[in-house]
Amino acid sequence: MELRSKYDALQVELEGEVREHARDVNAKEKMQRELDELRELLETKVSEETRRREVERSRELELANLRRDYDSTHQELVQLRKSALEQERQLELEKDVVKREYNSLERSHKSLLDRERTAQSQLTKLQEQLPSLEQTVRSLTKELSTAKSQSNDTAMELAEVTKDKEVGHSSRF
């Protein structure tokens, strides 16, 4: 009996130790699972942190590129504005020159129109006077012709008189 009681005590102790060992194994497995979960969670966190850092680095690079592009575009805009202002000034000067030339041409045109009107008026007056002048020319031509004829007649009479005088003067001597 004593052996039996020792055996039972050892059996109880062994069962206790087996149970304790099973609890330890279960606790160890549970701890291992928790440790695996923690490692996985840590890897996920590290991965997320790495991704977050990569995203942050990418965002910083993108911002730097955008700032550089902005600066470049801003400089181009400043140059374009300067160029546009210079072109605007040049166009204003050209516009002023063209305006002065236009005004000068307009004055010249008006002067030429006035001169044309005056010349046209004079031409009209001359055309109106032309029939009268032609009549006067015909009349004067007729008078000239008559005067020439009379002059010829007078010259012939004078020649006859002179001839008669010479003949009469020669017959006296």
C-alpha cells in the first residue's frame, strides 16, 4: 500500500507535471503564436513605415520637381511679360507713326481733292468758254484773213502806184 500510495502520489504528481507540461506547451505555443503575430505586425508596421517613408520621399521629390517647374515657368512668364510689354511699346510707337502718316496722307488727299475740284472748276469754266473762244478764234481768223486780203490788195495798189510813179517819173526825164 505504501507503494501504491507512492505510486498514486507519483501518478498524481506525474499527471500534475504532464498537465503542467501541457499547460507550459500550450502557453509556449500561445506565446509563439503571439510572438509570430507580433513579428508579423512589426513587419507590417515596418513595411507600412517604409512605404510611408517612400511615399513621403516620393512626395518630397514631386514637390521639389513641382517647385523647380514652377520656378522655371515663372521665369518664362516673367520673360514673356517683358517681351509682351516691349512688343506692346513697339506696336504703340509703330501705331503712332502710322497714325501720323495716315493724318499726313489724309491732309495730302484733302489738298489734292481741293486742287482737283479747283482744276475741275477751272476746266468746266474753260469748257464753257471754249465755244465762245472758238467763235472768237473763227472771227479773228476771218478778220485776219480779211486784213491779209486787204493788206495784199493795198500792197498791190501800192506796188501799182509806185510803179506808175516810177514810170511817170521816168517818162518825165
